Amino acid sequence: MRAVAYYRVSTSEQGRSGLGLEAQKAAVEDYIRRIEAILVAEFTEIESGARNDRPQLQAALNRAKLSNATLVIAKLDRLSRNAAFLLTLRDAGTDIVAVDMPNANSVTVGIMAVIAEEERRLISERTKAAMSAAKARGVRLGNPNGANAFRRTGFRGSKIGAEANKANAQRRAESLREVLSEVRAEGAVSYAAVARALNDRHIATRTGKDWKPCSVKLLMERLGPSSTRA
């Protein structure tokens, strides 16, 4: 198992909380040691739990996703007490483990998100009911010329698939921009050095393979002129 640690303290509680920064680190490090996991990275944030726009948390989630790692926190409330926000984190595709409640990633977070899920279901039902009522009144829904318009574009399955693949590759490259800047700032100049740095961080390519100089070259080409070339 690979792990990315996330610590948070609020400005007011730092230094006086029963679970301050040092205590969080001790709890997380002990957990990682017990399960014999590999600590990939650590992120620390000084911000109120009432705020959802937390850059360090987003950076930690991004690193966990890139490294196929689990986000590890000391306590569930280090993330948020907001159910909708927890639902967003749960659906982000990253496993989350709270040391004090190891099942929080699959049980507690889900329970806390039930209210948000129920509200989303009710909205969906109301939307469907409104569309059905409109259809019963004779309102035409959708674009009746949609299929013809699609055919007029000249697209075929293979071309659409290629475009989708290209878009996915570009999104993956953009998600690596910050990490790439980080490893180059640490002295990785050549394509080979960057590849070693990414592999050392347990970050695989989009296809799940180890990085090679040629794949790093393609990555930099996708990122364009703003990416420093080897």
C-alpha cells in the first residue's frame, strides 16, 4: 500500500488542540508503520475545517491519485464536517483512511454523505417528473436533428475515439504539471532524470507503466512551451 499523508490544523487551535499537528503526524506515521505502507508524500494545511477550498488537500488528493495511493489522515474531521464536501471526496476516486476510524473511507464517509445523496436523488426525480409533464403537454424534448447533425460532421467511431484519447492524455499531462515543476526544481534536468524522479515518487504513466525518457519527452510536448524542456 502507498500512502499520502494529510495534516490540518486551524490557526486558532494550533498549539492548543488535543490533536495538534505533531499528534496527527505521530498517529499517521504509526499507522503507516504498522501496515507497512510506503509514505509517498506529506501535505500540511493551516485552515478552518469550515472552508472547502483547500489547496493542500487538493494537492494531496492529486498526488494520491497520480501515485495510486491512499490518503491517510489522523481523524475524519481533519477533512471536513460538511457532508456534501465529503461526498465529493468520496467520488473523487481516491481511497481515504482515517487512523482513528479505519472504515471511514467506505462506511462513515458514506453515512455522512447520505443526506447529500438523497437531495440529489430528489432533484433528479423532480427533473424527470417535470420532463414527463412537459412531454405530456406535447413539448418536444431534445434536438430532433441531433443524429443528422452528427452525421454531417463526418465523424466516425475511430476518429471520435482518437479525439477522446487525445483529450484524456492532455488532462493527465496537466495533472502532472505541478509534479514536473517540482522534480525539475530539485535538479532533474534530462528526460532520464525526470523519469527516475517520477518513478521514485511511485507515479505511473497514464497506462500504468514506469516512466522512460521517451514518455517524459511526450509529456513535456503535451504541456507545451510553458514546460521547461530537457
